[in-house]
Amino acid sequence: MIIDTSINCLGKSNFLKSKGVNTVGRYYRKATHSERRVTKAEAQELSATGIKLFTVFEDYGKEADLVLTSAQGKIDGESARDQARLIGQPQGTPIYFAVEGLPHGYKSGHLPAIRDYFSGVKNKIGSEFSLGVYGDGIVCRTLLAEGICKFTWLAAASTSFEGTCEFFGSKKWNLAQLPPLDIEEGWNGLRIDIDHNNAKLNGGDFGSFLVPFP
């Protein structure tokens, strides 16, 4: 089972393993809700239990909060890169960047600014890590097709947004969230989303990894 959660999993790795979880998506953040940020100790504990991670940089909850400029992309790219280095994320694995556009979703007209944002991200990430995107169908489809991002994670909350149903049907995504979202009951204090991995693309690779542990 592949899940993602904004809650620290330290001390819960054995519980997650008992639930059949083999991969956990966790967050890099800069400005908001720093308590949701994955820690080195957490990543090491999960890895020692054999549970892989994948990571997403998300500091914004709605489209008005994310400034889609190259300058902001550089700020976010540098922050994500530094946090990835801190937990020991292996070079070459992806960092997904959240560009979901809630509550209304991004449209085709937003794409030039989204390209600018990712040019800034790429400027700081370089070739150290691969680029991934978490977001609406139109965003995932475009960034994948143009070679800006190698990995795509389709957001379940975006089913009514431009291009999402079409992109889901194409099966060109690496990950897709499945409803219901924010499951809490029976998860030992965690709030989780369940993610589906498209095993047909890249041999099922969506960028999961283990970090070195003592």
C-alpha cells in the first residue's frame, strides 16, 4: 500500500508495516506548517523498517498563495534541495512540487507562469534530483509532455479540473490519489491519503527510496 500523510510518522513505522504500508509520501515545507515537514529521524526509522519514502514540496494550500514566478521557484527549489540533502534523499530520485491550484484549478492560461516557476526550481535543483509535479491534469500532462518534469502525481481533488479526467485515462501518471481523502479512522493518529501507482509507466517507478540509517 502507498500512502501520503502530512503527519510525522516517527514511532509509527511498525504500525504502518502491520497495515501493509510499503511506501509513505512525506512533505518538504519552508514557510508554513513546519511541523508537517519530514525529519531525518523519521526518514531513518521508516527506512530501517523497510518502508520507502517519496517526497513533495508543498507550502501552499490554494492557487492564490503560490506565486508562479521564476524567483519563487528558485526559493522553493533551494529549500526542497536543502531538506532533501538533510534527510539523505538519494541523488537522482524525484522531488514532487505541488501545483494543484485549489480551489478552482489551473487552466491552460496559467501554463506560461507555471513553466516560469519550474524554470526557477530547476535552476536550484539542477541534476541533483529529478523533478516531479503534483497537481491538476492539465499541469501534469503539459510538464510531462514538455520534458520539464519526469514524474507526475495526479491529485484526486482535481477530478473536475481541466485535463484531469483525460490525463487519468491516459495512464501516463506515476501516482494518482484515490478518494476518499484524509482517512483517519484506524490509523493510530495519522491522517492519510491512499495513492495508486501506475505500474505500466517506468516499470512502476515513482521515485520511492530508502535513506541511510544507523
